[in-house]
Amino acid sequence: MKKVLLAAALAAATAIAAAQEPTTSVTLTKVLDIQVDVNNSEAMGSSTYDPAADKFIVGTRGTGARLQVYNSATGAYETDMSKAGITPGGLGFFGVTAAQNGYVYAYEDGGKDIWRWGSISDSAPQKVYDTAAFARTGYTGTVGNDIVIAFTGSANKGPVEFFSDSIPFSSSSFTFNESATLEAKPTVAINNAGTVAFTTGDTGLNLVKWTKVDGVWNMGWSVPFGGGPIAYDNTHDVVIGVGRNTNKITVFRGSNGNIDGQLATTNAMNATPQCEGGFAVPNATGGRVYLSGPGSVVSPAGKAVFLVYDYVIPNAAVNDWSLYKQ
């Protein structure tokens, strides 16, 4: 019996090791790789990329917390989003995430609430959920007029809170879907339908794939990663992220976790996984990925790292062009 168990363990270890060998030479090209001072030297609480506005958003901490907008081409601070009706408190703004159409969601810790903006210029944000669980990082998926939002919390192994919204939104369109116990804390990315999730917990810092079948979340592959921001390309089924233990941008194959490409980044993110976000914008041959997170200093003099990289996938083929509407 011991020999059987040992053989199974060795086979599993070999499978994990094999999954880490680069199998496809995905080409990565730097577009922007920069560390900047957070405006007014505020500490980051969260960050994301808004594909509709083509801007990075940084949520800051404390009673003076703000949602700051940064240029995605230069990394320069531009403006703040409206806080009309919001009195930040506690840890400030966490879990900021943006949907493809430009809706922005953020968790405000003082009131334990989730707020929604119709765009980065929306002057009247709406409270869409009262007394929510703590939301550390967020990610959105979109299918047609349906939006799925996922937030990680404060626990190393979940739960991940799933919500839904619709386009155009109404006062009652934002609803709570479920709380799923996944191995997640600093990192989450989901597919458009919210039925596949990729997460990282604080312990081990592996990147883990989860698939929801008949209402049940099942754990798939798990590969070494190092924590850090990730994005999921729903069109080409690849996960792209930056491991903090490697300071490399890595392309993982969504089906099995194989490494399909890697490139060292110019700027390193803070060693503690936190305050991060990502978004992938696909095209016919690959796409462009936007990743953000805290730099070498988080507090009191905040630093932010913004990464924009193009990726080209050899022999990329797309059969369903409607996926480009993600």
C-alpha cells in the first residue's frame, strides 16, 4: 500500500513539475513598465485597469481614501473619481474592479459597503450593497448584458464572494450570488460567465484553477506562482500574471497550467501580495494585458507599479468571434 501511495505521489509531483515547463513560445513585449509615486503619497488599498476608459485606477486607504485615475500610457496621475455621498473610513477603498463597459465597483471599509460608478467620470456613485464582507481584490466578467463580479476577502482560503449586475443597471440589478470557499486571498480572475476562477492564497502562493459544475466549485490544477496580479484572456484561454517571488510576467495555459511564456519585468512589486488587479484585452493573435499593484513602498509613501505588455500566441485560432465582446 505504501508503494502505491508513493508511486501516486511521485506521479503527481512529476505532473506538477511538467506543467511548469514552457511548452509554447508566447512572445511578450513591454509597452509600459513603470513604478510611480501614488498621488499625495497615500498608501494603496487596491488597484485595477478600466478597459472602457483605458486608465488605471488606484484605491487608497484611510479616512481620506480616494479612487485615483492614472494614465495607462505614461503612468501619470490625472484625476480623482467622485466620492459624492461616500464618507471613507476604516481601511478605505479596497476591491476596486472595472467591467468591460466601464462600470467601476469598489468596497468602502468604513461602511462595509460596495459602491458602483457608471464610469470614471460618474459624479453620483450608487451604494449597491450594504454591510458586505471585506473585499480585498476584485475581478469582473461580462457576457452580453450580464456582469459577474468576484471579490476575495480576508481569509487565506476564501470565501470568494460572487455578485451579478446588468447593463444598463438599475437600482435593483446588483445582487449577491454566492459565497464560495476557494483558496483565495490576494488574487482572483474569472471567466466571462463566472464559472471558472483562478486564485492565489497567502499560503504556498500557488495559482489554482477552479471550475463550477452543477453549482459545485471543483479544484483543478495548482502550479507555483508566487502571488501577484493576474488577468484571464477568455478568448485564448490563458492566464497572465506577475509572480512576486520571480518578478516575471508569466503566461499560463488555462486548460492545464502549463507555462507558455515568460519575461522578466523591469519593476518589481511589493513582496506581500495585495492591492492588485488586472485585465486582458484579446485580439486575433494574442492581446494586451494590464497589471497593477503596490511598488517597493506601500506606506506611508505609496508606490504603484503599472505593467502593460503585448502578447502574441503562435498559431492562435479563434472560432467564436463573439468572444471579442468580452
